[in-house]
Amino acid sequence: MEHSHRVRRIIVVGGGITGLAAAHRLEERRHAERLACEVLLLEAGPRLGGVISTTCRDGFILESGPDTIFTNKPWGLDLIGRLGLSERLIGTTDTHRRTFVARGGTLHPLPEGFLLLAPTRFGPFLRSGLLSWRGKARTALDLFLARGRSGADESLASFVRRRFGQEALTRLAQPMVGGIYTADPERLSLRATLPQFLQMEERHRSIILALRRQRSSIPSERRAESGPRYSLFATLDDGLQTLVDALVQRLPAGAVRRCCPVTGIAREETRWTLRLGDGTNLEADGIILGIPAFRAAALTRDLDADLASELEAIPYASSVIVNLAYRREEIPHPLDGFGFVVPACEGRTIIACSFSSVKFAARAPADHVLLRAFAGGALQPEPFEWDDEMLLTAVRRDLNELLGIRAAPLWSHVTRHPRSMPQYHVGHLNRLAALEEALTRWPTLKLAGNAYRGVGIPDVIHSGEAAADALLADLAVARRQGDAELAMNPPTRSCAGQESLL
């Protein structure tokens, strides 16, 4: 009989920020609690960090993936603090904290006090050129409408349409939320993505009234912000690759294997077997799959068809990020904001553009500008398939018409992210419940990543760390059960001398 007091091996599959956070959490607890476990992280590709990637070029700091950590969720800041990086955290610049929205060939600023879906100040909203007078009147009708049906999952489009009208959906909500989730609002679950708006309706009836009451508690210096709460945005001074590098450095030598794809997993008696791309196997006592849901589905299909089916049903969208460097004098627009979004009804290639060197300090040399243009997503997937020349031609055409840029960039950098953004469709929370039910059959197998309960960096850090904590708890249960069995059937050989155990 296998002795329960042996070193447990935990394998984390996936070397993105989710897997790194999970492996780091396991190592933290292994040291703090003197746990007898070995942590091994397997990454299919040659680099770690997943979509996070920072490049320095000619004095510019380029982010080829996400560039922001949201500080209203604690898990990102907590990890940064434990890694000793807090002093390297920077916020957005104090000026120009606003967003533009394209209409025709003009960028209109979001009205002051407009918070994602609705206005909190009537004067700026009424003066805005983003909606017609009919659209503004329909938006204001929210003040008088009754509550919707409580408890039902609803699409973002349905919610905005019944509270604020079709024009507000098309011209404001779709591009604003699309910039976060690259999603189709007709299918995006409000309860899975922005449940606070449903809670506002339940508690206050009117969303506008709820936001106005909420706004009264915001410091006066931040009330003029429009769109995203930019005061809650942060990054690291040299880019988010710093976070990835710090996590990798905290893992023991030999704990990470790059270019090591996993092709399947199987359960044999009390342990897991992982089949590797080179034909070899690894055994483990616990597994964390910190990979996209469709990849997790491929690994679990032979193990549990129902689990794999639920994972495979989570759809994804692809996206493209184009970094472009310019001399400041070549851009006629004052760049007096942090960027702009483009409604899908405009028919442009760009769905959003961030003025990176305005948003965060030291992203470009003096008298230069770094822009980040975004394309693709659920509503406009075609640009992802274009070659670089076709894509850059279309992006430059949009930048010419919206920012007046006629000059060619000093250089540009295109990064494609295939199937990188999970789509939280209506019914997503029911699917998560089904996944959790399926996983009860496999207590030492955990899922983590952006496919489940949040797509931001703090969300996936929390997902990885929570999976690590849950796995350690389940391994401890298995150890106690093994101890009880050993007490009834003691081994003939001594296993003394072990350290404190899981």
C-alpha cells in the first residue's frame, strides 16, 4: 500500500499569468507551512507570461497585450506587494482623464460624469454630440421606468435597450463595453460581467439615480472623469513584463519547463498521469489547468466527456493589437484624452485606440507619441485574418480620418491574439455551476483562467491562487483519508524522518 506521507507532486499546466500565479502561491505556502510537495509548471511554448508581453524599442515601452491592472480588485496589488514591486507601481497621468467616441469622422468626448452605461450629470450629457435629441430623451426615460424582472440573466443589449434605448446601446454601451470584452452585446451576460447594474436596478430602480447617488461619494477631483474609472488604473513603471519576470524568479530552479506541451491527462488509482508532446509521461497528485477552456477541453475529453463538453462550449474571440510610434508634431489632434472607442456601426477597422504615452508616463521619448490600436473581436473578426500590410493600411486610414495623421509611423508592431478573449454569453453562470458540479468527481483537478469569473489581470491572478489553495485543501483531505486507512492497515516498513506534510 502506498504511504500517504510522501512528497506530493503538483503540476500546473500553462505558463501565462494564471499558471504563474498558481505556481507562485503553491511555492509560498510550501515554504510557509513546510509542505511536502513539489511544484512543476509546464508551458507549451518557448516563453512565459501568455498575452502579457512588454518590449522596449528606441525609448518606447510597448505592451503587446494588456497594459493595465485595475486597483479596485485587491488580488493584483496584493501579489505585487508580496513580490516587492509596490514601489514600481504607477497610476495614470493626472490630466486628460477622459475617453472619446467616434461618430462620423469626429471624436466626441464622453460627457463628464458618464459612467460606462449612463450619465450622472445632465448638462454635459445634453450638450454632447454623441446622441440625437431623441436618443437623449430616451436615455433620460430611465429616471421613470419600473424595475425589470428580478433574478433573470439578461444580455447587455437587452438591459441597455429597455433602460436607455437603442441609440444609447449602439452609440455608447456597445463600444464602451466592447472595449473591455470585445463581445457582442446581444449575447454578453450582464450578470456575469457587470452585475452591479442589475443590483442598481434592484435597489434604486433607476440606473441614473443610482449612479448619481454613488457619484456623491466620489472625491470631487475625480467626478469630472468620463468613461472608465481611470483613477483605478495602474501599471508597472517598466511594463507588465516586470510582474511576469518577478514571478518566474520566485520559482525554484527546475520548476518550469518551457516547450513542454501536455497532450492528455488520465487518472490511475490515486494519481494523475500527464502525457507530454515528446511521448513521455509525468505522474502527479494534483493538477491545475491554467489554460484556455478549449485547451482544457481537449485534455479532459477522454477523462470526462461531460466536463470537456461544458469547457468546449465557452466561445472565444480573437483580437489584434497594433503599436504605432510617431513624432508628436505629426499628429494634429491635441490628444487631450486617454484614447477613443469606435461603435461597430461606424464600420471601421479600429474598435478602440489608446494614447499610451498620454495615459501612462515614460511610454515614449520626449516629443514622441505611442498609440495602441485594437481590431478584431466578436463583432468584427475579419481584420484578425488580414496580413500585416492590409491591416496596417486600414488602421492608418482610420487614424488619418479620426486623428488627422497623414505621416507614416516611425515603426509599427502587430501582435495577434488568437482565441484569447472568452465570451461570457447569457447563461455563463449556469455553465460555471455545471463545471463545478463536474469537477466534484475530480477533486484534485482544478481549472483557472480568464474563461470563468473575470478577464482582467487581478481576476486571473485570483483564479490561479484560489485554485492553488483549493487543491492544497483537497490534497490535505486525501492525506488524512490515507492516514486513517494506514492506521487500520499499518505498513510493515517505517517511513520515519519525513517533514511536515500535506
